[in-house]
Amino acid sequence: MIGGREPGGFGAAARGLQAQVDASTLDERPGWGASSRLAAPGGPIEPGREAGRSMMRDLALLPKAHLHLHFTGSMRMATLLELADQQGIRMARGLAEPAAMHLSPDERGWFRFQRLYDSARQAVRGEAAMRRIVREAALDDAAEGSGRLELQIDPTSYAPHVGGITPALEIVMDEARAASAATGVEVALVVAASRLRHPLEARTLARLAVRHAGDGPGQVVGFGLSNDERRGDTDEFAPAFAIARAAGLAAVPHGGELLGPDHVHRLVRSLKPDRLGHGVRAIEHPAVMRELVADGIVLELCPLSNVALGIYPGPAAVPIRPLLEAGAQVTLNADDPLVFGSRLLAQYEMLRLVHGFSDAELAGLAACSVRASRARDATKRRLLDGIGRWLAR
Ligand SMILES: [Zn+2]
């Protein structure tokens, strides 16, 4: 059920679409992520057929890279409920109903998100569950046309159940290798530190990431910084990022979502990111925007997360065109489908349906995601060729 919930939440998302989308079709869907086929007035949109003003190609067949997806947040709801049941854990109310998740961008809103996320994390206790999450993330990405997934994990949370942060990371790496071979989606890893923990711990994680760095499937390609952007002192994490960058890892901290352009500027100066998790609010200050563009920093946009967290009142308000017009390199990502209720494909569909993006523009975003990935050149070429073929159909 997407409509009829709290004002400004996913209900608003549905209302924004009503001119173009049959609400009765949306009603049976949990949020944006359940299907790649939304209906248009006069019947469902047939991929490859003329529908409305332009040719609609099947976005699930558009090759793309997925650069911002969290390990726990990638979990299928059914998997979480099964794991929680096995552990005898009662899930926090609201987690099983992602479409109802609307939070305000205040402490309480973030707290609620964090509480839901933490209760999901508690259900992941041991190697079998960890392997299952990686495998299913790869399968779900494969079904949505992703050919490259850079999955973000803070191994600290799972360490107690498997004998430490090193085994926790190695389990995920091993399964990422196996899942890459099985699904055709190259799965690489981003090790992320938490802003809520001591910066020394971030350095330990950066060194762990460096020891497992590489450009093959299952290896670590980046170092991130996650959790509540308003907590911790960004500058204190600079030494951890210096360790990661010196070893050739991509610096991919979160920022510019809960806080505005001032914080983006600070992140850019002290952590020297290659890509910024979100970064969407850089648009609020032209000088900060120019800085991002001049430094070639890629934005890992997660538009439906921004809406679910209440940063913007609805999908139409996410400033994607202004970011592109300012020269930003923009990629689309799912972030935490478990709590926000939308996967990767839903982000592309939303841009098509709400922002009127053409197939050529969507292909441009997909190409940007491939180029901004840390995949080997041969993989990038293969995916970019696929994007060209998709557009030539
Ligand atoms: Zn994130």
C-alpha cells in the first residue's frame, strides 16, 4: 500500500505520480521497489513500444553499476523475517512495513531509522546469514540489470558472531566472489567505518580494507564513513581516509544529506572523496557545487531514501536536474531497500515517471555509474557497450 499514509511520506510519492500512473496498480505494491512495471493511463507501459510521448525501453535490461548499497539494508524483507524467526527476535514495529516508513529529518526521525536498522542487524548472527545476504543482493541486482555492485559493509557489527572483523570481512569477500561467478554481477566491497565510533577504530578498519584491496570480484575497492552525518567530527576521520587513499582505495564517505553544503565542503577538504554518498544538498550552495564539479567528485544519489527520510517532501522535489545542470556526475543507487522499500530499478523508474527523463538521459546516468565504479577497464567497456546496445534498440 503506497497511498493513504502519512502526509509527505510515500503517500505523497504516490500522489505525485497520479497524473501518470494508475494508483490502483501501486496500491498492491510495497513502495516503489516491488516491480519494474508500473502502469500508465490506458494500460501498462510495454517496454519497447510507443507509450505516451516517448519510446520506453525496459529499464531492467539497461546495464548499470550499483555503487551505494548497504549490506544489512540490502536484505529482502522475507529473509529478514525468516532470520529473525530463527533467532527468536521480535522485529521493531514498522520494519516489516517499509512503505509506511516516513521519517522527519530530525533527531527523532533518524533515531527511528537507526532503531529499525539495528533490529535488522541483530538478526544477522553468523556466517550462513551473512553469505545469504550477499548472494541475494547479487541476485536482486542481476534481476535489475546491474552488472557491477559495490556493496558497503561495516564488519564491526557482525564480528562478535564470527570471531572478529577480519573473519567477518573474509566471509563476505568469499561469498561475493562466489556470487559474482554465479550471477554475472561483479560484486566488490566497500569497507565502511561508523561516525558513531572512535576515529581510531576507523583507522583499524581502513588498514583492514587496505589488506584486502584489489580490483577482482570479492575484493575491497573503497573505504566509506556511514551513520548519522551530524555525529562525530569529520576532520578526525581524515587519517583513516588517508590510509585508504594511499593504498588506492576509493574514498566514499556519506555526506550532504542530513547536513547541507557547509558539511559537503568540509568533507571535500578533509576526506578528499572520490565519490560522495548522497551529496544531494550541495546544490544549495553554488560555490560548493562548483567545488564538487571541479574536483570530479561523483554523487551516489539515492533519491527515494532522501524522500523516505523526509529530506524532500516527495520524489518530484529531489533536485536531480539542477544537479546535472550544474555539471555534477550523478549515479542512482538504492541505499537501504530493506527500510526504504525501493531497490535500484525503482530509482530509474522514478526519474522516468516523475522527472520525465528520456531513455537517453537514463542511459547517461547508467553510463556514469559504470565509469564511476572501480571495476576493471574490460568490465567497464562491456557494460558501456551494453548501454549503447540498449539505447540502439
Ligand atoms: Zn548510505
